[in-house]
Amino acid sequence: MTVNASKRTWCASSTTAELVVYEHPRASVEIDAPIEVVWRVMVETESYAAWNPFVVWAETAQPAAVGNPIVLHVTWANGGRSRSPERISALEPPVAGEDGVGVAYLAYVYEGWPARLGLVRGVRHQRLTQRPGGPTRYETVEEFSGPLVGLAGPERVADGFRRHAAALKVRAETLVNQSGLDH
């Protein structure tokens, strides 16, 4: 049995009375750069190797588009590597609302064999928000579900997300400082 809540996934084994609770892996960071710069860094996947310590390579057609397959080549903190087949499910470039707050959104759905078998499903959400004159806030979360979520390594994914967020901050702020853009 698997139950999802806003921040947790509970997995119960059919052979034991044990209930294991996993936090959805997440990370966030404030970036002193315009939302458009952060967005550009996020969607220019061909440049990931230059700055991203977690997703070191992302194979997808350019420009990125909803429905495109994307294969993420990840490097774990312990040096291990794996590839994760996904499909882009949302790609919403920055837009400012009536209140002047800019928002952008990128998501992709895990399509590996565990997902096809219903064992582990995942959707990664990446959101950007920028209030007028303020920094850009990057937030990411992977919503895992399925009876074998524990095998997906939620803790190691969360570590990768934290490394990704920190590197995204450095990359976007460096680009702003090199270009002389206001931020």
C-alpha cells in the first residue's frame, strides 16, 4: 500500500506491519539574479556539465518542449552514476502577474522500468518566483509514489537536489555579474 501526502510518502509492506515514511526530496535557494537568467540556465541543458554537479548531462531535443523525452545522467554524492529516463510534462517560461511577481515552472515525469511496472513513480517540480526587485526563489521537489519508493533513494535524491540548487545559484549569479545586469 502507498499513500501520498503533501510532503510524505508512506509505504507499507504486505509481509510486515512496518510502515516506512519518506519525505519527498526537496531543495530551495534564493538566487540574486533575474528570473529570466535563472530560467535560461535551467533550460539550457546542453550546458549542465559546466555547472551542475548532480545532473551532469541531460539528453533532450533543443529547444526543450513539453512531451520531449529527457534522459538525466546523474552523479550521486558517493560518485556513483545512473541515468533516469523522464518526459517533460510542463515548461512555463517566466511571466509576471498583475502583482508584478514573476513565476516560471518546469516539470518532468520519471519513465524508467520501475515506473512502467508501477513500483516507483516520480514527478519532479521546479518552480521559480521573483517578487519585484527581489531575488529569485528556486524550489524543487520530487513527488515519489509506489511500493518501492525506498529503493529510489529519497535521501540521496534530496542531497542531489541541494547540490543542484546551490550550483544553480552560483551559475546564475556568475552570469549576472559577468554581464553587468541589474539584479
